Amino acid sequence: MAQLTADEFIRYQEEGWVRPAYRLPHERTTLMREALNDLIRNNPGVRPEKLVSAHIEGDNGEGVRGSAAFLELARDPELVELVSSVIGDDVILWGCHVFCKPAGNGYETPWHQDGHYWPIRPLATCTVWVALEDSDTGNGCLRVIPGSHKEKRLHDHLHEDRTDLTLAQRLAPGTFDEDTAVDVELAAGEMSLHDVHMIHGARPNTSNRRRTGVALRYMPSTSLFDRSLRPVDGKSGVPVDFARRPLWLVRGVDRCGGNDFSVGHKR
């Protein structure tokens, strides 16, 4: 079973992110790329950077026709084991976003913090970013600001009225030092984990290679997915419906006691 080493755990705590030694088997990575290609074909009107809730099969109510292959990936015991190393033994899967940046014109992901968009209280999430294709500086890999999670503070974000971004919000100037950024280069099948308060982003993909990452979102069950909150308010640039977003308890029990695991599931 995949587990973070002691050094990997310390790095996650100190820097807010880690690239574990564990990676998807080659055959699984190949199958997920095939599922990705099907996902793109089934969503011809959706920018491939904005395939939100890709794990919800069929019409997911958020503008995307999803695939069960991504739900199977998110529920993989190896990945859940890695996540439990940093958020505890009681784990809820609540999201999956496919960021596929096509060659030549892949959108930029502005510097941001995820927590501004999510109705989770107290705010706590570990994102597992799985590379389905090589992701490097040449094709717009994920970039992080190590240690930016430590204050557990959400900084001011500015709205961007642009159509060439994966998100329409960007951290206000002067919030952080971009010179401290680290490029998270991953080979296909490798992955990184990052904290909800981590400042991160990605340059546009102007290369001749596609770049795809699957962001799998997990929260500890000590937190509440509060469907009455509307933190996005339509300004993130990605259509979401948190009021109907389904949850999966993938490990342990609901410690909070208030999370609803019936909403959004198809009968």
C-alpha cells in the first residue's frame, strides 16, 4: 500500500506540497489517458481546462458529461492512503477537475488559493494532482509557493475579466514573492499533493505537447461541506453547483456528523 515516507510527510507539513515516490502503474496511466480522450470527445463545447466534476458519470449538472473512470481513480485505495497520511483516517472525496491544456494554446492558471471557491468549514482539503501526461516547464506545469500555506490565511483575490484563463480570479499584487516559486515537474503517472491554502498557478501551454493533470479533491470528515454557502458567487470562471455536488466517504466515518452523502447521487 502506498504511504508517504517520514521525509515526505515533513515536507508536506513544512512546504504545503509534496511529490510522493508512489506513481500510477504504466498500464493504469495509459487507460486514464484513453478515458481522458473519451471525456474530451464527449464534451466538444467545453474548454479542456474546465472539465469540472469529471468523475460524475453522464450529465453532471455542471456543464460536463463525466466519466466513471475518474471516480474509480479518485477512490483508488493507494491514493486514499496517501491522502489519509496528511488529513487523517476519515476521508471524503468531494471533487475532481481535469485540467487539460492543449498544445499551442493551453490557458494560464493565475496564481491563486483554492479555498476562496469552496464551501468547506473549517476549510481543509488535500488535492492530489495526477499527471496523465508529462508536465514540465516547457508545457506549463504546476507551480507552487512553498510555505505559503502556513498562516492558513486566504489572501485577497482580484477578478479577471478574461476568457483565456482557467480561473477568473488572481491573487492581488504584492501578496507573495514569485521568485520563490517552484516548478512541480511530473512524468506521466506521477503526482503531487498540496494543501488548500497553498498559493499555486501555472503558465500557459505554448508548446507542441498537450499537458493534462487530474486534480482530485479530498477533505477530512471533521469538516462540513456546507451547501448553504456560496463562496464562488459565479466569479471563478468555472461553472459549479455545490448545492448538488455529491460526496463520497472513501475512508472511515463522518466525524462531523453533518455531511450529506445522498445529495447529488443518481438513483
